[in-house]
Amino acid sequence: MHRFLVQVDKNRIADTHASMMLVATVRNELSRLPYWLSYYRDLGIGQFFFVDDHSTDGTTDYLLAQPDSHVFQPRNSYSESNYSTAWQNELLDLYGEGRWTVVADADELLAYPDCENLKLPEFCWPDPKNWT
């Protein structure tokens, strides 16, 4: 049950720990999202969970068109959510247990040693038999 968030996409949320997930709060980030999503997909993120804080620039529609993305809208304000911490924690509590998860803003790109050649699942689980 969602306390602070309402899911607005129709995508099925896979009950899997095999794919890494990313949680982000966005507002009017349309200009950044195509590259940002491509970057994280290339790193190996399999599912995206977005809290869209009332975007007005087309961000919501863009995210709703992404088959690997889940879009939620808040029932309370940004400040009431402790500046999105409560929203992110709700998604992590509901969908992140037992999964490797990245939390990032739309203007943040995760970098780690050899990230140009080493996918994030390989970095986190060096032994492929542990990927599932």
C-alpha cells in the first residue's frame, strides 16, 4: 500500500531481484532524461522508479512511454516529504528489499572504476551465478 505515492503508469512491476533498480525524484527534467536513461540502461539498470513531482514540461508523458519505468505522483508536498526522502524511502521499502538499488537525481551520473567497460551488475556481483 502506498502511503505518499500514487502509481500512474500501467507497467507491471516485476517481482524480481535479478534486475537492478534506480529510484529518482524528477520535476521538469525532460531535456535530461533521454541521455540519462540511456546512460543508466547501458550501465545495467533494469527498472526505473520515478516520483514525478508535478512536472509541466512533458516529463510525465515521456516517462509513461518508457516500458522499463514506473511513475508515481505524490500525495503530499516536496517539503512535507522531507525533500523527497519519504517518497524515495517508500519506493525502496516496497520494491527494493533484497535488490541492488541506485538512488540518483536526473543531473547525476554514477561513475565507478572501469564503468566504461564494466556493467553495474558485474561490478556489484563479480560472479555471474549470483546475478539472479
